[in-house]
Amino acid sequence: MSLNIIGISAFYHDSACCILQDGVLKAAVQEERFSRKKNDPDLPKAAFNYCLKEAGITISDIDCIAYYEDPVKKLSRQLWSGSRFITADSIRNTDHAAVERQIREQFGYDGPVRFYEHHLSHAASSYYYSGYDHAAILTVDGVGEWATTTYGIGKGAKLELFEEVSFPDSLGLLYSTITSYLGFSVNSGEYKVMGLAPYGKPLYVDKIRQLIRNGEAGQYELNMEYFDFLKGEKMYSEALPALFGLAPRKKETAILPVHEDIAVSLQVVLEEVLIEKARYLHEKTGAENLCMAGGVALNCVANGKILKSSPFKQLFVQPAAGDAGCALGAAALAHADLSGEGMTSQLEHVYLGPSYGSAEIKKLLSATSLRYTQHKDDEELVKQVAQRLAEGKVIGWFHGRMEFGPRSLGARSILADPRGADMRDRINAMVKKREAFRPFAPAVLESATGEHFDIDHPSPFMLETCQVISSFDLPAITHVDGSARVQTVGEKTNPRFAALLKAFADLTGCPILLNTSFNVRDEPIVCNPEEALICFVTTDIDCLILEDFIIDNENNDTSILEMINQNLLERPSFELNPNVYTFI
Amino acid sequence: MSVRPSSALREKADALALLLSSGQSSTIAINALFEELGITNEQIADTALHGSVATGHIGIYKPEEVDGEIVYSRDVSRKARWTYFADIPVIPAKGTRKRVVLLGESVARGFLLDPGFTPAQVLGTLLNGNADKDEFEVIDLAETNLGMAGLKERYREALALEPDMVLFLAGNNWRDDLVNMILTDKTYLSRVKDALVVNQDISSARTILEELFSKLVGSFLEYVRTVGGPELPVIFAIPEFNLLDCRSTPGERFISRLPDNGIAGWIAARDQAELALKEQDAQRGIAEANRMIALDPSHPYGYELLADAHLLLQEYDKARVYLETARDTALFCRTNSKPRMFNITRQTILREAATHKIGVVDIPEVFSRHLNGRIPGKDLFLDYCHFTAEGIQVAMQAVADKVLALSGNKASGKVPAASIRPDQEVHAMAHLFAAIHNAHWGQQYGILYHHCVKALQYSKEIARTMIYYCDMMNRSASNNLCKTLEILVTGNTRLDRYVHALLHPRSGKTMEIDLVNAMVAALQTAGVNLNKYVDDLRNKEHGVAGQAVNLLETFYHATSYDEYQGTKAAFYQARDAQSVFFLVAAKDEPVFFDISLRVPGLQEEGKIRVLLNGVQVSEVAVSGKWTRHSLTVPADICTNGINTVTISWPVPEQLVAAEQRTTADEAILDAAFYVFGEIVTFTATSNTATHFELN
């Protein structure tokens, strides 16, 4: 009998479920991909069902459900925080056993449930999937129960956290506070601040430094004079605009150079602190390898600097470094506890979600008015797609199992030729329908990486930035500072995507494609063929590849389908409080 | 700025969290810790409510100055809601005509006939055709889906139009306001919860719900008079419900968690009552239906069967009372019941309106007179509450008489309401969408067929729409991607307003088997034979011959779009003693099933029976734990096309009271309704290659 462990993260944001079978990660998916509610926090019921189906088991075969947080410790921090939204009655009337009860009732599960602390889950999500047998571990996010930053060490199957920074001192909350001040949503706009930073000049570094005081060892402290998140209403106090001498930017208003300057200043200070703490961690552990997780670990610009500026030789960042990835960590911890063993191998890919067969897709397409062609020969298919890319077309690429985590890595991707001068603006405006400054990332054939990017190791999860050194002019994927957030694509993990890059290189000499997530602004990445079709007909994507099928926009009049799906379709929605990192 | 709480308090917070989570802690200790942490019950001001800026809008209309006068024109920024309102681009400045402002929800919109034929149009024609001294204009501000809170807002806004009279035709959507009122007031909530769950006293729960509802309706009447001022003439037209031809939906028939052996008794009585009525034995039907009601006064079906028995005896007054009681069980919120006027609402308005100087048109009474005491049904209603053309004519005649009387006009009778009619195409579309709407809310084949036939009688052209609809509903693709929806949308501009009815809930599409069958049968009466096409398509899209079909998808078990309002589990939950699944199979082909199921709370081993097309094919041992089974149905039982698979669950002989939970609101429903069985996987295939055989 297999040892079947379900990992769950839920009830704050980005709920997710995964299944480990004898230490092998069989499936992992965020609930938002099924519910279509961006950042869906609900118990991941659809994801749970999918995981069972993928593993070929039923509820009674589950040995343990591992949950990513300790509800009692979290409650303690909530009680301490003094939020204005807490009253004695509201706390009394809360069902404090709700997490376990809901897991049991809504999953129909009566076996053991194990609870692991939030940052321990983060740490495990990185270390146990890194393939290292000895590594230092750094986790950094907004807040878990109490911890906001932890330092740990992993050795074999054993993982230990030896120091933590406690709430309210938090690098994640510092970043979210400036995100909010710059007019972006807390908990989802942090990427935008990171993307904005290279446009600016670090003129406000000294002011940002006033927000955070460095401490002994792994410690640091926020200067609460500038923050207001404890009350639960907004992130920053009136002192922050006064410090910068600038009113907070209102959402959807013009982004000025000063906003860019503040963004880069924040980035500089974040990197300073992280590098210093990474050096401290190295001193304490002596490990050559560093594992990172937590929302701040998705700051790929900082990750690259940490590796370059600290004594660590290798870095592994959990691709789903945010809270969704905690499901993986909790499951790995339960596996270690129950089996006494760590994970069997490194996480080589994140193609852990649902896939859809040709018969199913053909049935769907035959119900529509769309003209399509089917190409059962892979080689022919990628040639056709490469040709379209070389002609400057934007491709919706749907192939194989969906990615787990925030990045599209060639399973649910929008692809384009990175050489076109106007490609970035076109995709931002007509396809993704988002801010013009947002950068795009490149996917490059692994074997050709060194010729085009200043990076000496694979980066399969698009979690590191490096300088573009290509002889090609690649304006669509090169950031204003000459950097790019690169994904290296190997034939082993995604042979069809690698074949496409090769076919494109054969045609153009360029083994690189612009690769962005297959979604539009404020919607989750597409999961199934229907969602891919809806995205295709409601955006300016030129061609959709659904597994073996090619659907060209120019051969189809999609205006009525666009009208129906743009105007008549109800879209489920969930929005985290955009003004504050909610703790309740 | 935030002040960092003392780190010394962390220990207190830890202790309090531990105590609260342990569930067995001392209140004194908890209170002391709350105090030390400075957590009180001080209410927080709802900042979200502040900052709404008055824009001068009236619904979708914004004020504009034209030639020195204020007119109201549609605001493009509110375009998403245009279809909820009448097709009126501009509300002109007030002139010399008496201005009657019509407010209300979809009934007042003339839903399904709108925009071709609406109550406002009929009323305007009647007033101007029959008044002896004044000219009138009826400003149609009715808005689909409007509840009480929205109605108040619209009323307040509409006063800017300087109405000479305000007419409300509303009240069908007010249950949601009642629910909000209860959920936002812990005192109300605990009263309802105590009665419904703790004491399991349904009569007392009904009394509380009605008391609260009456209070809410009374507050509305008071608001109308207060905001409108003492002199504004106001009429409230009380809607009626389709008592005869709108019955409870599958979701509304979930079986209550009855104590002791109540569930077994209720099911036995139901089976007997149904049998008696089938055999036209009214007296036995009455006796058994009364047994059902005695066991569960909150369930609509007992009252409906009792009414049917009285209808057999042509005792219409008694039948009416029971049908009204059945309708009013929606107060118990088994599901997201469709709009309706509750008796308590009507009685409150009849009782209190005069106090607030509000005139009343009691449409239930008007319809009763019109039908000579018979019960209103599909003659006056297209669905649960929306009027047919005849219904609008009759209702508006009564309203016009009241308006004329209040305004000091004498009715000449020159223009009778019956002379104001929609064109044939409007009738046809209304009946087509009535069929669709009734199907979506679980109504029976007979009523669906009636509307399909009516639609075809009014317009042969509607046959094309039906054919495309049948194609669309048999596809496994979502409607919003179907070619046939594109054809429907582009082929008929009259669909515009109702196009939403052609879209199903996301991941919730059903085959709408009864509706498609009704359309196919109706088309046959018009000389169109669609049988083979539909059979072939069903087989291609849903057949088990070439694929393993997941019978837990809504295609294969849902018969309506009503939705359970309590906690939704990750698996199928049976809320009746029998679960029916639809299987598209072929004659003489065996079918293999893979099923994992359990009977929650079952202490010892029990049995479920599995039937295909009514023939028992297997008996499976079940328990309170999940068990997985492989079953094979012999080839000779399957038929071509739709087959039914019935799971017959054990019926509890004795039940103890449900476990009480103190918090979650949805837990009230979870505790109130019984779960007979649960299924987590259920696949079917005729293809041995796709069948998973258990060892």
C-alpha cells in the first residue's frame, strides 16, 4: 500500500492542494484555477478531488492530511495585534475548531490531520523539493502565525528552524506597504512594484531605510511610526507620505518618475537586508546551498543578487514560493514524520495540474463555430507554430499538465517573438489588458542559454533575473536595466515546448520566445480548453494551440463569441482587501 | 500609525488562543484575558457606508439639462444594467400630463414579454383611453431583480421626477431582505436558530419568521410615506403567485432531519399519498398528505399533495390555502427559491397600508374574481410569478381603475384591457422562454410541453430556435462557446433581453432532458421530427460506449439550477432516499460502474439498492466509511438513449438530534436537512478498456 498524503493551504489566499504518494509529488493545483476566483481562499475542494483522481485513489486511501498553518498560534497573533475589527464577541462567536471541522466535513475525511506552522511549511516546501541533502533555509513573507522571517537548516530528512523574526516586523509587510502607497493592490500588486523598479533612480533609499532598522543576528525591526496595518484598515500611516513629501498614488492614475524612484529604492533596501541576512545564515549554518520560500522569495531580482553577493554556491527557490506552495511543504513534513524519510528527488518541473486529451478537445471544438486543423505529428505541429511566431503572431499555447504556482512555463502560456519592437506594448494592451510598463519574460532553449543570457545554470522556474547578452535585439523581454527573468527549457521536462523553441531557432536563429501567463488581468491562468478558448476569443491572440489543434484567428470570425463571452458570462470574483494585508 | 502592543501581552494572547481553541475553557478566565488584552465589544464604524456621493441618478438614468429643462437619459457608465430596465432612452421633463411612476421588480417589467408588451404600456393605454378629464404618462422605472432595499433607493430617487402618483408592483424579491435582516442581527438569528435547530419546532420557527417579515414589510410602508411626504398618492399592487402550475423544485424537496422515526414515516406517507393520487383516491391522498404535514410542516410537498387531493374533489378554496402554504415554506430557505409573494407580506400590506395612506390593489383577489374562484395557473402566469399577457391585462385593468379613482377621473370603459395585445412573435418568444425558465427551475414535463406547444402555435418560426436550443443543450461544451448559441443570438434580435437565460451556471450545465424532450415532442406536432438527431447527439456527446462518464457531473443528475444554500461538500450528497442519475447507453451493451460511497453516521453495515430503469441490478453493502465497488449491469436491461440509474439509500429508523454548532450560519441548514448517502466517485462505461476493475 502506498503512503498517501494530502497537503492543504487554505483560508487566507491562494488555497491549494497537493498529493504525495510514497514521497513522490503526483499532483498540485491551486483552487483558483478551478473556481476561477483569483486568489480563491476557500477550502480547495475541486483541487482535492483532482488530486485524488490523478493519484487514482479515493478518500479512504488517504493516510494523512497535512495543513499548512497552526490555527491556535495564528489566533494568538490576531488577538495580540489589536485590530479594530476584532471584538470580544466576534472572537467568542468564531468556531476555533473550524479548520479541522471543515476539512473533515467538506472532504468527508475521518483520518489523521496534522498541523504544521506556516513558515515551517514554507521552509519544507523549499528544502524537501530542492534535491539538496544539506542546505540553509530562509523564508520571508508577510506573516504566518507569528513569524515573518525564519532561518533554518535542513540535513537529510531533518529540518529545523532556529531563529525567527516576529510580527509586526516583516519585510513582506514593508514591501506591501510601499505597494499600497504606490497605488497597487496589497497581496497582488507587489509584482508590479518589482517590475516598476528598474525604471527609477534610487533617490529614496535613505528614506526607505528609515522604515526599517537592522538588528542583531537575523533580526530587524519596522519603524511603526510609518505603518498602520495593525489596526486592520490600511497599510501606512500619515507619516509615510510626509516622509516622501508626496501624496499616495491613487489607483489607475498616471505613474510618475517619483513612483519609479520609490519602487527602486525599496528594491535596493530589500536586497541590502536580504543579502545581509543571507550572509548571517551562511555563517550560522556553513551550508553551501540555500533554499528560499515565502512570498518575498518570488522577488527574482533579489534572488539573483543574494546568490551573487553571499557565500552560498547554489540557490533553490520553491517555484510556488507563496502560500499555495505551503501545501507542498506541509505534505512533505507529514511524509518525513510518517516515513522518517525526506523526499526522494528534486522537483524538476511543476507540470502537476490537469491535462486534457485530444478526443475531449475535438468534441469541444466541434460544438463551436471555429475552424481548426488537427496535427497529430508533433514535429509538423511545432513547425507550423514556429512559422506563425516568426511572422509576428501571438500564440496561446495549451499543452500537457497545467503548471503549479504563479508562473506559466510552457503549459498554459502566451508566446511571441521577443525580437519585435512593439510586441511588449501590443501584448500588454491587447492581450493581457494590463499596465504598459509590465515586463515580459523569455523562455530559452536550455542548451543555448549561455549565448544569450548571463547565467551559468538552469533556471527552469523563471525565478532569477540575469543580464541579456544576446546578439539579438530582444526588446520585448529585456527590461530597461538590460535584465530578464529567464526560463530555461529542457527537452526532458517539456519536450514539446523545447521542440517549439528549436523549431523557432531553426527558422530565425533565435532560440528564445516571449513567454507570459495565459490569462488576462485579474483572472487566474486558464486551466481547461474552454477557458483557453474564452481567453482566445476575447483577446488579440492570433492563434490558439490546444494540444494537437491549431485555431487561427484570421480564419475565424470570433466577433459574436467575443460579444457573448465578454459581456454575458458571469465571472466569479474574490478580491482580497486591496488596501491592507488582512490578518483576520 | 499603529502602536506596537506590548510584547508582554503575547503570553496572554497565547493563553487566550489556547483556551478558546480548547473548547472547554472557563468563561471567567477568557473574560479576564480579553480584558488584559484590551479587547472589548466596542463597535467599529462601518466606513464603507460613508462616502457614497449623491449623483442625482435615478437607476441607470442621469440628469441632463436640455433646453433649460432637466431630463434623465441613460448613463453609458451604467450600461451593464440597461437590460434590467425598460427600453426607454430618455425620461422627459414633466409636462402637463399626470405622471405615474411605476416601481417594482421583474413582474412589473413584464418579464418574458418585455419589451414587446409591458404592464406600463398597458396601464398607459388604459389610463389615456378611459380617463374622462386627465392625460397620463406612465414612467416605467421597474427593474429586474430589485429587492426591498433597492426599491427604497429607487423610490427615493424617483421623487425627483415629481410624480403625481407612485405605483408599486413589487414584493416578490423580499425574502432576501428578510434573510439579510436576520443574518445581520444576532438576536434574530439566534431566535430562528433556536426554534429551527435546537428545539426543532417548525411552527414556532414559522411564527418567528413571519413576525420578522411583517416587521420588515411594515417598515417599508412607513418608509414610503415618510420619504414621499404626507400628500403623495401611492398605490401598492400586491402580486400573486402561480399557485396551480408552479410546484416546489428538487432543491425545495430536500427531506428534513426529522427526529425519531420521522423520516421513515414521512417517506412512507409520501409514497402512499403519491400512489393514492395516481389512483384518483382523494380521501386516502388527504390522509397521507396530512401525515406528511404533521411530521414536517416545513416541507412544501405535503401541502402540494394535499392540494392536489382537494383539487380532485374540486374543493378549490381548500386547495388554494394548501398551495399558498406550500409556496410559503420557501421561508425556511431550503434553497435559493424563486421570487414569490408570501402570505404574510400580503396580509401585512392589506392590514397596514391604509394607516400610511397607501392605496392597495390586491391582485390575488383580482385574479380570483377573474377566474370565478378557480386557482390561477398557466393561464395567467408564464412561470412562478411572471404574468402572461392575459395576467397583465387583468392586473393592469384593476390598477387603472384604482389610479383613475384616486385621481378623480371616471373610467369610461372605452378601451378594455383585453383589446391591448402583444403581437404573435412576442407571445411566441414569451412561451419559449417560459418553457426554458420553468425547466431551469425544476418544473415538470407537462408544463414545459404546454409552453413549447403554445410558442409554436403563436409562431412556426420558433421551431428553428427550438432546434438550435436542443442541439446546444445536448453538447458537453458550455453554452457560451456553442455555435448554436451564436446562431441564436445573431438570428433573433428579440433574444437580446433574455439571452442570459441561455447560459447555465459555470460548470453546472445539465442536459435539460425534460425540456429537450418537450421541445422534440412539440416540434413533432409542427411536423418536425428531431428524435434521431437528438438521440445521436446525446450518444456522441454523453454516451458511455466510448468513454468513461463521470455521473457526478451535473449533466447526469441535476434537473434544475436551484442550489443548496448550506455547506457544499467535495462530493455528492443525497438529500432524498433515492438518487437518480442519467446514463446515455445503448441497447444490449453492458455497463460497468465504479462507485465509492458511504452512508454518513451509519453505525452498522447497511445495503443500498442499485436500479437501472427501475430494475434492481445490484445490492451493495455500505457503512459509515467510504467503500468502493465495481458493478456490472447486464446488457439486456439497457435501452438506447437515456437510462436512469437509481441509488436507493437506507432510510433511518431512529434519529437523534443533530449535533449543535454555535457559529456558522450555513450550519443551520446543514443541521436541518438529512443526508441519506454520499458518493465521491461514480463513473460508468460500456467500454471494457476504460473500465477499472477492482481486485
